[in-house]
Amino acid sequence: MPWVKEELCVGCGVCIDECPVEAIAMVDETARINDQECIRCGRCHDVCPEEAVRHDSEKIPEEIDANLEWTRRLLQHFDTSEEKRGLVERMKRYFAKEKKVAQQTIERLESLSEEL
């Protein structure tokens, strides 16, 4: 999923003009991509002269930090080390499930790609 690195965006609007589904708008002189409308065509990324439109893989460290912070906030609701370890184990299962869903989705997308 593309996203705009705000400090690199100069507000030129090239990405807005190139978006085939009008999923990009200018907000406070910075391009913003509407995740719900974006079709992930990559045109905005390809045409941005400032390289402000980025790939979501760059956000992996931020997403990991957010997941850990979420877990830390949840830990505050438990008193004993045993309860806290139980939560950590449940969180590990939660993220393992998310990983499994992603992996199986990728496998099915590969099958879909072969059909095309």
C-alpha cells in the first residue's frame, strides 16, 4: 500500500493527476492517499518527482513498535507475572494467526496469478 512521506511531498499534485481512481487528495499542501479507494496500481509511486510516495514495507519497523506498544498497554491490566506471560502467549498466537492468514492469502494470489 503506497503512502506519502509528508516531509518529502512538495504538493505538486502530479500523483493526483495520475491516479486513475481519484484516491489521492491534497490536504494542507500535502498529498494524502485514501486507503479505501486506492487500487494499488503504483502509478503515484512511479510519477512522484520527489519520491515522496513510498512503499508500505518501509513502515514495518513502525508497525512492529505499534504492536509492542499495544501489548505493553494490555499488560497494564494484569497484576501477576503469570497473567502477563499468559497475555504475551495469547498475543503471540494472535500474530501467528495473522501471519498464517497472510501466507495463505499470498499462496492463493499466486494461484490467481497463474490463472491470468
